[in-house]
Amino acid sequence: IQEDAECYIGVKIDTRQDYTNPVYIDLDIVIAVLCADSILTVNGEKGIRTDLIAGEIATMLNHNHDFGFEMELIETIEGSLSESKYYFRNLQFHTKRFNNIKCGVPEEYEMEED
């Protein structure tokens, strides 16, 4: 167990092919905010540190087009890791993206040029 209390943010990106439409892939991004129980409270703020950070991340990313596509917050999970005395909140975002760089058309569907 770590001696110094800390707060961490982790990111997991998962892509899956949409087999009903090969032009697109499903993209899931999970952002985890992990914080030691001893530093959960923030002076002058309502709510705990993990919720405050997760709220800011959700505000920045949910239905935002800054990355060239829109992500939607589809799930939020909270809990604690009792052995390590850390509390977490996971935010899961989802979007559909083009399957490749060339206008989203997989190679087997590309039209031949004259």
C-alpha cells in the first residue's frame, strides 16, 4: 500500500468492428478516476474529489465534437478498492467511427480509379 495519498486518471480505449456495417467501428473510451480515501474531500466544494473530476471530464467530452466525432457518456460506475483504501469512478463513452483513414471506406469497398 502506498504511503502518500494520490489521485490518478486512467484511460482505456477499445475498438470493435461493426460487422453489420464494415464502414464503421465502435469506439469505447473508459476514463477511470481513482483517489485515496484520505483526500476525497475538497475544501469549499460540494461532493467528493472523484465526482468533481469525473464531472469536469464528462462536461468536456460528452456530446463534444472537438475530436472530430461526438462521444456519448453511456455509463458511470463508482466503487471502492477496500484493500488499498482508494475510491473510483469510471466513465464510459461510446461513438461510432469510420473504419479507416480513407473516408471511412474499407479497402475491399474502395472504388477503382480510371
